[in-house]
Amino acid sequence: MLEQLAVLAKPILAVPFIRRTRRNHGLEHATVHLLSRKFRGAPLMGRSTDQGFVLFADVPQAEVETAVREALSRMKRGEHSLAIHPGCGTSRLTTGILTSLVGIIAASGVSRKTAFNRLPYMMMLMMLAVLVSEPLGLGLQKYFTTDGDPGDLEVLGVTSRDARMPLTFQPITLYTIQTHST
């Protein structure tokens, strides 16, 4: 079903800045895959735009540069599945939306006591929503939020600066990966 929706959405997904953002999002995921294999447990988090992506990573810059270039090379050789990552915000947002909807629907239109009595069913339905959200989130990535085919995407440069992790304020390096694509 997602594939058919993506076909209908193709004119929107083909808008240049959306296509570039999806390609960069795919490259971001591929880079995170490669870095996480080498630096198990290191915090890795990114955010993509149409001009590249930003990576929060506690790894050396040379390793980031190598991973970005290797990821792009592998994707250009056909390893498009590197663009999908289970830790992506798309997957987490999907889980949050589905579980919230279940909770809202289960508790709506009834008294607090009735809603409380429904709690075991609500929790069971929320767990089902969590199970359904994982493959749905991966599908949304595959067809909408990332593009595993980088096309003419090229890496222009990698710069770094010291930063603080959101919420924890732990020191970390913020890498800006600038790309170009038509």
C-alpha cells in the first residue's frame, strides 16, 4: 500500500529540494550504519536538509569523512538498503503517533472510570500499535523520507565544531556534511 501511495506522491517526491533532502537523509542513514558498526555504543544522531546533513557523533572527523564517502560509494553501487535505519525519527514518530491515536480513541467519549477500566485493553492495543509501527516506519522511510539511490549526489565537504547533546548537554562533535545534487 505504501508503494502505491508513493507512486501517487511521485510528483511531490520529485520536487528538487524534496528529492535532495531524501537523498541526503539516505546518505545520513548509510553513514550512521557504517559508523555504528565501527564505534559500537557511540552516540550518533543526524538531521538532513536539501544541502546535506548534520551529524552529532563522538567519533574522529577522519572516520566521519571516510564513512560518508564510503556510504555514498556503496549506495551508488546499488546498496540502497543502507538508506533505511531502525533508529530513524520517522520510525519513532510513527510509533508515537500510532500509540497516541490508540490512547485517544480508547479513552474518548467515556467517563474517567470507564476509561480507567479500559486501560488493560488500551495497553494491549498500544503494544500492537508498537509492533505494527516498526515495519510501517521502515516502509515510510523506504518510500517517502529517504531515497536509497543517491543519483548525482556528491559530497562537497565535512566540517566540525564542538557542541552539546540535546537534553543531556554532554559534549559532542557536530559534523556538517555539505552535499550537492541537481
